[in-house]
Amino acid sequence: MDFLLHHGITVLGQWISIAELAGQVFALAVVFLAQRRTLWTWPVQVGATVLLFAVYASAHLGGLAARQVAILAISVYGWWAWTRRQDPVFGVVVRQGRLAERLAMLGAFVAGTTVMALVLDALNASWAPWPDAAIFVGTLVAFGAQGAGLVEFWLVWLVVDAIGVPLQISSGLYFSAAIYIVFAGLVVHGWWSWNRSARRVAERRVMAASS
């Protein structure tokens, strides 16, 4: 891993380590795969977490580094959950979250961000504890909702992207910032795709119930 962190390429005057390049490409692939609801989403995510943990730890972003460990655990859950939620027509079955689930996601994000920011600040583990914490908690909420097949996880990713771009730029991780912008475009498309699939599943269930 030390080799991957200290060797890289220069793009438009900005040096990018191999670890950051490969990790962000893998992370970008995860969004692409998630749109298609393929099980390959999760093993590719595992590869991204290992690489990005090293990148963020070396940049003294404790929240972003710690979230990679949490993402690894959630990826195992997501892989297991998606194997149990298969449909011969629609693949992984997705749905819109109920009001209670949406409120729970919002509450977890707000409360989790507050607690995590205070912890990072107390431990001096991040120079930007609040945005660092928001990205950490938002990622966990998004991946948890994704594993459960909830369409709203895409909206959480939009929030994470909006916070992540300026933080990455301030940290000198310009390539990662650019990847976050690309993420935003894929997230919007993913939101549209999952909503369409959720409507089809709901319509199919209504037709089956009425027949």
C-alpha cells in the first residue's frame, strides 16, 4: 500500500497517487453498478474501501478514513441482503421508503453527524470535523438504505456529494473532488432508474393482488 500512496501520475499539474486514482475509479464503478442493481456492486465496493482508507488516513481525514471501515461492514450486509431480494424480472427489488423510514434516515443523519463531529474534534482526528462527520454518517445512512433497497438512498448521496466536493478541494484531493462531481450526475440518473423500477414493482404487485 505504501507503494500505491507514494507513486502516481500528474494530471493538469495535480499529482494523483495510484491508490487515490484506483480507489476513486472503483468507487465510481460502484455507483454505475448500483444503478443496474447487480451483486458486483458490493465486492467492487470492498476494493474501493481498502484503497481509500489509506488515502484519507494519509491526508489526516479521520472521519473519511473511519467511514471506509464502516462501509466494509455494510458492504457485507448489502451483499447478503441483495442475494435475498432477487426477482426474475426486476433483479434486486427496490421500493420507496415509508414516511417513518425517511424520518429515521434524517434523524440518524442529524444526530450521527453531531456526535461524530464532537468525537473527531475531541480526538483532533480531523481539521474539518463537521463536514468530515457529515460525509461519514451520510455514507453509512446511504449504504444502509441501499442495502435495504430504498430509493431514497440516492438523495442522501446527493447531500454527501454537495459536502464532499469543497472538502476534497480544501484537502488538495482534486481528483477525488472531480470524481464527486461525476458521482452527482450518476446519482441523479440512479434516482430516476430506481424510481422507475420501484413503480413497476408496485404496479406488478397491484395487478397480482387484483387478479
